[in-house]
Amino acid sequence: MSTRLPFTKIAHHPNKPELVLANGHYYVVLNTSNGEIIKSYPQDAKIDNVTDYYRSMQFNKDGSLFATSGENKELCVWDTNNWSLKFSRPAYKRVNAMAFNKDSTQLLSADKFGDVYCHPVKEAIEGEEKLQPIVGHVSMVTDMLLTPDDKYVITSDRDEHIRVSRFPNGYNIESFCLGHTDVVTCIDILPWDESILVSSGGDSTVRTWDFKNGISKQTLDLKSKIEAYKPPAADANSEDAIVSALAFNINTKTLAVSFAKSTAVLILNWEDDTGFAYSETKLAPLPILDIAYDLEGKLWMSLDGDKLVHVCSSTSSENLLKQINTAEVCKANEVFDLYTIFGLRKFLDLPERVSNEENASNKKRKTK
């Protein structure tokens, strides 16, 4: 029996009420003001065992371009005026994160092998010289961004590091932001103060940084807040909660934090003097895959289950969700793993004797 695939990634337009929802190797565009579908699913799509899906999606600064990349190792750039494909070009490895520079002439891509490439925003031509990475990690890059002034490319990796490198000469390292005790999964620039970096990950902390100097400004531990909403552990890697997405509401200076395989989103409020503070927990009816705020401050959630999308709003959301939750989307006979994020951890259960020798209170260690 075939199953509707959930929307694995979502992203909201910076200036228009348009939400992009990735479904398999396609995407749907929803008007977040009235719930109408702007770009629907292709009519000729077939039911199959989808293994190709979007892992990364990114708007440029003014929202005129939209980039996607998935398992097929292709970078696709779309014109958001009519949502047509402008061009595609090959990526060298599977892409984990993307970012446009401020004039949209270059598209940066970070891959699972730890490299960041700078692609020209144009169709690849036959015989084009192979690009060289501008940043290289010995560990998998988990997230990447380019600062709004185009001066720094910031990368996080599987081994708890955050590196701040000069752009485009990434071999010039400006600083490291060190302090996380587990994999860093999400980094972003604070929208209302572009001198501050926000990070989070497997240690269930949200941290802020003076990233140019590599100085920690705040560490907010959310373990006690998410404890009641953790999913059952399947193995050592999923024993603890892991942050899967961050979303900012610029108007209210609010940060939403979602966790893999959990139904809870933690809402943090910003105070200029002290930083982030826990405000409340919002619950979805099913485990949350991704989150995004719209321009009106509504928090959209893509879900793992029969109901594809949920929205937190001060008014009724029934009409907003009617079309998207009944839309024709990609189906598959077998759903791929939706929670590969847990695999970013490198934990192993150790024999009791070895564990006691290393740390009597810790029965896990990291592999190399």
C-alpha cells in the first residue's frame, strides 16, 4: 500500500506570503495568507519508491531566486516569479547546506565530505574547469552560512566545531566558536543583530556567539524543557534529544526550536540585555520534520504522518490547511529514513569494564 510522503523541508519567502514545501523530488508552494496552493504537484508524477528528495533549500536575499539540492547531487535554481527552473548544475558531493551571496551571482554549497564550493549562478557548460573548495573540514559539514556582508563563511561540523572563515579566501580562518559537547546541527545569524551567531545541536543547548572573535555570549540549556517530549530511543544515538531546526520571528524577536522526532517546539524570547529565555512549548499533533515562520508571525510545521502540515496561529487555521493537507503529493510504497540526523552522532555502547575505566558515569564514547 502506498503512503503519502511528508514534506521533509520547508522554507518561507523573505518578502511574499509563500511557503515552499519539499515532497520527494518535487515541491509545492503555498500562500500562507489564504491557504491557496500557488504551485501544485506535477500531474504526471507516478507512485514509486522515492529515494531522491530535497535535503537543502534556500532563498536569495530578495526572494527572486530559490535553490534546491537533493540526493541527485544537483544544484537547481528556480525563478520565484513563476517557479520555473532557470538552470541546474552538478554538485560534486551530496549537499547539506546552501547560501547565495548578497548579489546572487554565487551559490555556496557545503557537502557531507566537509568541503564548501562556490558555484557561479549560471548553467554549467561542457568542459568547465572543476571548482576547488574554498573551505575544507576533516569532518562532515552539518550547516553553513554566508554572513549578510559577504565577509565570512561560517561552517559547523559533526565534531562540535564552528569555524569562521574569510570569504572567498576560506583558508584565512578568522575564529573558532568552541563549546558544544555534541554535534552542531544548526547555525544562523541573529536577524536583528548581525554581529551575533546562534547555534544549536545534539547537546540541546542554544548558544550565541560574538563569532568574529570566537567568544561565547550565552548558553541556554533546554534539556529539562524537552525531556517530557523526547521520542522513545531506538539506539544510543537517539537516546538524547537533538535540535533539528531553528526559525526566527523577526517582528517579535522570537526563536522557535524543534527537535527530531518530537512533537514539541520550544519558543524562546529575546531580551537585548540578557539574550534568549524560554517562554513556552507549542505542541503539534505529530512528530515535526521542519518549521518556518511566515510574514504574519504564524509558525508552520511539516509533520511526519497522515496530516502533512500544522500551523500555530492566534486565529483558526482550518481554512489555511484544508488545501495543503488534502493535496495530491508524491506517494511511495516505502518511506525513506526521515531521521538521518540521529546518525550524525557517533556513540557506541561500551563494555562495562571499559566504561568504568574511562568514566564511571558515562557508558558511551565517541568513535573516531
